[in-house]
Amino acid sequence: MIGLFTPTEAGGVGAFAVALLCFIRREINWQGVVKSVIETLRASCMVLVLILGSIIFGHFIAVTKIPMAAADWIAALPLDRHLILVSIALVYLVGGSFIDDLAFLVLATPILYPVVLKLGFDLVWFGIFLQLVIMIGVIIPPVAINVFIVKNIAKVPLNVVYAGTLPFLIGLALCAFLILLFPQITLFLPTVLGM
């Protein structure tokens, strides 16, 4: 925010600082660096393939005009716009519990974005709300991708991991509920910064 570097550059500076710290403390060797680079390439390739697929999918649904038709249909429903938003959140919650969070975000957002726009919700607020809902989705059953990742890293039973995620799940649900009731919470800082 003070102009030292952009968020993208901050990621690079942070990665460099961590690498430097690891070398100074002798916690990583060249084999660890090579392994880290290979894992990073795998993750980056996966994300790029997801983005490529979403671009192709986005062009397809734009040509078919599905999002616009869905937006008109949903906006015309005789329901309060907040009830429609809760149903959209449920779609993201269920989808996030079955599919990776980034993959589902990339898949569903082009379809539901025009709906949210037509209902008149602030898009910065909606983005933050979606992130909270998706993060709840990746730690609830049936799939709970993040829970299985923690289980494999920590080498502890699944019930221990679920017990540990419960406070975070409650906190995320409370935050999502609060910003649904009081959108000004998320819009205060962008408004102050003139965004």
C-alpha cells in the first residue's frame, strides 16, 4: 500500500526472503531446491491448465449466452435478492466440497457473475464473500480436500484433523454471516483507500 512493490512482486520478494533464510540456517540443500522447483512447476502447470480450460469454457458460455439468460431468469424470480445470494453461496459451498476451490471458482463464476451484477451487489464484497464460502467448502465433507492435505502432511488420523478444523470452520461461517449482514465491513477499507 505504500508503493514499495506490487502484490505480484511481493510474492517474489517473500519467496526470496524465505529461500535466503533457509540457506542461512542451513535448513535446505540443493536437492531440496530442485525438489521445490519441480513441485512448483507441477502446481503452476495445473493452475495454468485450469485457467486455459476456464478461458475456453468462458468463450463457450459467452457464445451460447447462458450467463445472460441465467441472470435474467434468476433476477426475475419472486425472491429477495439476499435469498438468491444465499442460494448462490450454497452452490459454491457444495461445489467447493467436491472440487478444488480454484477449479470450482473458475468454473462457476463466469456463469454466476452476471447474476450478481444484475442483482446489484458490490463486486469487491462478493469476491470476499465467495472466498469465505469456498474456504468453508474445502474443509467440509464429503471430499474436504484441505483436510486430506493436512492429514497427509501431519500424519495424524482424520478425526484429529477435523477436530482441529472445527474452530476455523466456525470462524469462517461467522465471518461470512457477518459480511452478509453488514457489507460495510468489507467495503470500509477499499472506500477509505479510494478503490
